[in-house]
Amino acid sequence: MSTTPVTHARAPKKRGRTLFFVLAAIAVVIALVATGGSFAYAKQFEGKALPGTTISGVDVTGKTAEEIHAIVEKNTGGVKVTVDAGGERTTVPLEEVGARIDVDKTVEKALSRESSIPSVVSAALSGTHDIIPVVTVDEEKARAYAESLVPDNEVDPVDAEIVQDDDTKEFSVVESKAGKGVDPAVFVATVKKKAPELKNFTVKQEFTTIEPKLNTETAEATLDKLETMLKSSLVVKGPEDKTFEVKRKDRLNFVSIAPNEAGDHFEITVDEEKIDGYVGKLTEKVARSKKDGVVEVAEDGSRTEVSPGKDGIKVTNQKDISEKLTHALSTGEDLDVAMTTEVEKAEVKEKKVEKAPVDLEKVPGELPSYAPAEAHNGEKWIDINLANKTVTAYVGDKAVFGPVSVVDGGKGTETPTGEYDIWYRTEVQDMGCTPRYSYCSRNVKYNQFFHKGYALHSAPWRSSFGYSGSHGCVNMRVKDAKWLFEWASLGTKVVSHR
């Protein structure tokens, strides 16, 4: 039996080891070569677009930021938008409709992938990586352009109006009208969608019916609400069973109606200042100023009542009434509110009167023909000369005061002529100030009534005298009226003549 020597069996094992080491060395060499190549390959894409990078289909592989910037600007600059609106076609640059390609952000997006060996190799093997350009749209500008497409012959929408008649104060509705135009939202959405393609595109813009923001129905609903407010019972009660019901016309004068700030509905506003003015007029009908009485005391101690005193009445809750009336009208609630008053007690003032000197040696014929009998008896009398626009105070035939210039009644309100006696005197009172008269002068001083409502009184509102222009009374300077008031008394004769 033969055996195989050991030395013969080990020979193949030595050759296998050698082959293994050779192959390993080759692999190492290949790996080193591959790694170096990949590194070099990746190195060339630092700061550049990786393989397969495109922007809206334009290949920018290996391009730097500056190169990509130039490419995007070139492709962007020529983009046109054709707008088809109502059959009219207009072509304009992209920027005119409010769209703009943000070149810097688009370049940044194209270079956003890192240039590591794995990323570069992956990019090379993965195919195209298309970048959508970054587009910004100025919506306000786009909307403005869309709205400019409406032809001049199309009708804009007209809002409903609520108007008030100056005389009756009633409100009425001016109806709204729909218009024709474009829907800016559709236009803006289309621009946002198409602009990133960096290609010319068309926007078809249809004209639509544009409804007004304030329509007729909204206006009529507002007037219905107003009618509810006007139906409430609003009563103000004064003293002595005086009752004032707030009338419809007055209520209408207190309110105003206007669109709100957003312009989508109407607001009813109640003017508290107007209500307060109205309540003030009501209080004037029940309130009165205190009038102190005056008694003349002669040298002999005799007393003559010149004017009786009269207590004043003051309304103390005007503001409260105004606030409650404003609230009630605003809410449509009923209101029954009473005035509260307080009395201002009048006083009686004494005035000493010296007897006027009398010249008993009168010369016949010195007195004018219109002189009254009192003049011949050496008594006081007042001469109103309408021809000269003067007033003179006499004792008998002696002028003791004047003549002073005055203002008598104007055309149509002439001062009456004739002989009269002073029948009523009051140191302070209002003149006019009632619905019967068209004027109102408050706190007029030194009033001496000689015929019905005609009086001699001060007129501080006048700066000049000597002409006709009053409502019939004889207007005097304050100092002149004061002198005459302190000199005369009840029953003093007054002669008015031309």
C-alpha cells in the first residue's frame, strides 16, 4: 500500500494563499483608485449644482451660483402673460400682473444639496432633480390689474343708500344695483400657478356679476329695525301736570344712519347731544328765572311797588332725562320719566326815590304841541322822538336827561305812537324766547313797558344807535336805560311821536 508523501499535499495550499493575497492586493488597489476618483469627482461639484439639477427643465448641472443666477434671469425676463378678458386679449410682462421670480432664493434652492461623495454619487445615479423657481405674487397689485380689466362701459356695483328728508326727517332706501367685473381671486390663483413654469402663459378672465356690499334687503332691514325703535312710548313729565310726549319727527331728528366701517351693513346712531338740546327746550317750558321784586320808597316814607317778585323754578335732572331718553330710543323700550325741580325764592328790594325838582315858573308856549298834561303840571314824562331816534326825560318843560340816541322799530315792526303810561317794569327778563317770536334775547335789563309788549330797555348787543331796526321796542344803551329805569316809575307818562 502506497502513501502520499506529506510534502506533496502542502504544495496546493501554498499556491492558494498566494492567490488570495494577490486578489486582496488588487482589491485594495481598485478601492484606492475608486475612492480617489470619487473624491475627485465630488470635489468638482463644490459650490455648484449637483448632477441632474434642472430649473424648469433647464439643466444647470455643475453651474455656479453666478452662472445659475444669469440663466434664471435670462429665462425669467422674457416671460409674458396674455390676458383674455371678455374676448379682449392683452399681453404684458409677468411683473405687470404682480408676479416676480425670486432669483436669489431660486439659486439658493438649486444649490441646497450638499456636495459630499455619497450625495454626488447618489445625484449622478438618481437622474433629474428639477427645481421649481421661487415665485412671489403681490396680491394687491394682481387684484388691481384684474380689476383694471373691466371695460369702461361695464357697470360698477352700486351700494344701497339710506337717505333722510330734510323737512319730514323720514328715512327712505335708494336701491342697490349689481355690477359687472372680474373675480380677482381667480386671477391671482392662476398667476401663482403658472408663473413658476417660466413660460409664457394665458389667463382667461371671465366677467362676472358683482353684488354690492350693501344691498337693498340690508337697507330695508335697517329701516325695519328703526321702526321698532320709533314705536316705543317716550314721555317726559313736568310740574303742574305738564306732559311732553316725544313725537316721531323729533325722534327721527335724533338718529342718523350710515354704513359701518367695514361697509357691509348699516348702523343706527342716536345722538345724545341732540336729545340733550331737546330736553333743554322742554325744561325751558317749565323753568323760569327768579325775578326779585322792587319797591320804591319816597322821602315821605310812602312805598310804591314797582314790580312784584316771582320765584324761579329750576329743573335739576336734565342730564339724567337725556341719558334715559337716549337709552330708551336706542333699545326701543318705553320710558316715563319725570322732571325734578327746585324753587329759587325771589326777594323784594327797596329803592329810595328822591322827588324830582319842579320848575313852577313855566313860560307858556315853551312846551311842544305833543306835550302831555303832566308836562303842564310839572310832572315827569318821557319823550320818544321817532323822527330824531331819541329819548328825552322831562320834568314839566325842563329836560333833565337826554336827548340820547336810540333804535326804534324797523320796517314792518314800527314802534307805536301815542300817549301811554308805564304799566309794568322789570329789572331783568327775557325778550322773545317763545314759539310766537323769531328771536330770543336773554336777561335783558331795565325794562319799562309803556304799551302792550312795547318797552324801553337796554340793548347791550348793539354797538351803535340812532336808526330804525328793532322789533318795535325802544333799544337804549345800557347806561341810558339804567338811568331812565331808576328815574321813572309805574304810571310815568310816555309820549311817542314822529
